[in-house]
Amino acid sequence: MPTFSRPLRTALSSAVAALTLTAVAATPALATGTTSTVRTLTTTTTSSTVAAPATDPVLVNPVVWKPSPTWNVFTAPADRDVLVDWPETPLDVAGGFTLIGGRNVISTGGTVNFSKEYHVTGEAAKDNRCLYIAGNAKAQAARTIVLDGFHCAGSNVYEGINFDSKAERTTLTLRMRNILIDGVKTHLGAVMGQHDGGDAFQTWSGPAKLEVNGFTANNLDYQGFYLQPFSRGQGALGQWNLANVTLNGSRTGHAYLLWLAGTRNGTTSTSVRITVQNFRINTAPNLSWKAVWNKSQWPDLTVTQGLSY
């Protein structure tokens, strides 16, 4: 079968073969509420590739998703690799973008910039979320999703990147690098802890392995990383590595900028092994106590109070 070796930001070129398949863009539980539409996908191979880290997967005969304002929800077959081919210009559409399923996935680049606050479903977190990635509905063999160079831009964001392994909690690897979130807002409810939106990165149910290298989130009104790997089941996961991460709280206040729903490096069924390197949290004045939930688990973080950024 033809292969597609580790594509990066360079656009597709030198196409030598194509085939089409029809896929249904189905709306997930956390998607935009739009109706399902049928799209025609083009699968392309190329003779021109750009080098990437050797550990990234090599895509085999991938389907190609070209996100656009009219194609913002994509469901990939579980047995097909996926190349996400973002345009050079920023995209603006209510609900942001949703990718469901697939086998190995590589997404490089991409900017979402909401020109205004959208009010469609009644939930800001759904209407103003940059990117939602979900696993397959049935368990699959081990696979990897690579998200490289994604930019969640502007001042109207209520959720940055949301991730749900679905049925692949024990087999799926999520690899993120060079991510930039300009800011995340929230609507607070009447009850303590009740909020709509407010996370730079939130994960439910896994992933089995999480590899982050280069993630900066600024102007966080509520939370930064909200990690819930056991929200849909307990049991052993793989290694998580968080490197070169900076979470900057809003100058006007924020909640906890790092929250792990579980224990770090423990032995229980709700524990995950996590290593950190150059992980920095900058809090608003007098809010250093809100840097990390259960701070004793994170002695290797750097916390700065007063927001120097």
C-alpha cells in the first residue's frame, strides 16, 4: 500500500494517486449541535515529504480532512489513517472543529479564531471550543494521534482543546507539541464549582499515553489543564510526559490551573505515572495557592506569583 510519511506544515504537493470514500460527519455528544452532512473525502499520496520526529507514525493510505467553515465535524473510519490538512488562514465557525475516530492521525498547524462569542446551544463550552478530539466507539489496536502547531487564538474562547478516548482509554496515545492558547474564558454558575467553559486542555477517559512537548496557555480565567483520565473507567494507564508547559492565569483571577482527578505516581486504580520537565505555572497576585490542586503531588513544578508574562 502507498505510504504517507510524517507530513508537517508543508501543504500537500506532487499528488500521484487519489481515491474517494464517503463519510458521515456525525455530531458527538460534545459537538456543535449541527445536523449530519455527507462529505466526499479525497485520499491522496505524495512523493514529497518533510522530516518529523522518528517516533511519529507513518500514515498509510490516509484519508484527508480539510477543515473549513462548512466542514467542521469529521468522523473517520476506525481502520483508516487520517491527515488533517489545515488552511493557512485562521478559521472561524461556531463550535470550532471536531475529529472523531480514525487510526493513526497527524494534524499539523491550524488556527481557530472566533470573531465573536457564539450562542447556539446555550453552552459557551460547546459553542466556543476550538478543537474536540474523540476516540472510536469500539476498542481498537494501539494507535497515535499527533497534534502539532495548533493555535487557539483570540479572546472569545471558552474551551481550548478537549479530548475523550471513548473506548480506547487503554490503547490510545495523544501527542501534542507546539500548542498555543491565547486565552480561555468562563461563565461561573451560582453554585461553587459550577462553570461553563474555562479549560485550556481537558481530557476525559485516558489517554493511555499522553506526550506533551511545548504547550503555552495565556489569560486563563478559570483552569488550565483539567485532567480526568478515569472519568469513564479505572485501571492502569501508560506513561504521561509533560514537558515545556506554561500555564498563565488571568491577572484578574482564576481557579486551579492544574487539576488531576486521580493520583500521580501511586499504586491505586486511579493513579497515573506522570513525569514533568520545565512545567511552569504563573498565577495572579495572591493566588499562588490556586496554582495546583493537591500540590503535594507536584513538587517538581515551578510556580510564580504575580504574572510576569
